[in-house]
Amino acid sequence: VSYSIGLQIGFNLGRQKVDVNPDALFSGIRDALAGKPQLNPDQVKQVMEQFEKDMEQKQKEAADKNAAEGAKFLEENKKKPGVKTTADGLQYKVLKEGNGATPKPTDIVTVNYRGTLIDGTEFDSSYKRGQPATFSLGGVIKGWSEGLQLMKVGSKYQFFIPSSLAYGNRAVGPDIGPNSTLIFEVELLDAKPGPTPVPPSSPQAAPPARPTPKARQ
């Protein structure tokens, strides 16, 4: 259990890209468990407040840098042969055109895909996992939802997604920073209708309300 807790702490710090001294971190845990802290509560508060300010500044700098680099990339990319741009800024390139059905906004789709940053860093790949991904178009980033509705089953497209159609100013995982432009190579394998929404019952057809039991005191 102790080792597993340590792993979770390490993974969380790694995802947040927090640079820590493992020896000092262990000392802090050990001192806290022993009831012998080397800093008083006010000192801890002061240190953590400064740490949060530093992290916010780093996030802002990273967001500004990613936004500028993404805008430059998209401006140059849209001029390349075969690249098309939608009204809200999604860029895409047809690698292979299929002849199947086109997904609707509420459909369930099955795809193979590979995702990279504009510098080529790969952050996700269904090919490497050896299994396609299946999901609802209503549950993905806007760039994916819009892009997949341009495709037919059997198609393979490349999407160049600005941050406004991806994760915005949020960092996601260890690789996707705030305001990151994302590139996806997507192969649409299947599209099926999603669950049919159940219309709300009319007042006449609604079952009578039942009294709610009182919570125990």
C-alpha cells in the first residue's frame, strides 16, 4: 500500500510537470507521519502560495507560447496542397476517401487514430494499443465531432485542430499543454445511430409522485 501511494503521488506530480526533490518529499511525508514537522503552518502556507503563483505564471507562459506557435503553424499549413479549412478554423486533409455512411452528431463511431503535437510528439494512438476506439460524437472535443461529420465510413483524414476546438487553455496529461494545436490522423471504421432520446412524459402520463422518506437524524 505504501508503495502504491507513493506511485500515485509520483504520477500526479509527473502529470502536472512539478519539479520536486524526491528526498525532500519523502522527508516531508516522514516528518508529518511522525508528528515532527520542520515548518510551522504559516511557513507551509507561505511556501505553497508562492508555489501556486509560480505554477500559474509558468502555465500562462506556456499557454502564450503554444498559442503563438499554433497560430503560426496553422497559417502556414492552410496553404499546403490538399488542406481545407472550415468556417470555424478546423483544417483537414483527405488521405483516403471512403464510400460508407456519414456520421450524424449523435452517432456512435469506431475509429483508429494517432494524435500528435505540432512538433511531432505523439500523445495517443489506438494503433499502438492494438484496438480501435468507440465513442459518441457528442462526447469528444469539437474538432473531432466536426471533422468526423465530414467523413464517410472507410475514409482516412488528417485533422489540424486549433486549441479553440480542442482543450482550450487547459493542460491535459503530461504532453498536451494549454492552448495546444493538435494533429490527428483518423480512420473512420464504423458509424451507428446512438441511443434514441426518450421524450419527457406529459403531465397526464406521469406517474403520481411518491413521498420522499425523511432522512434519519
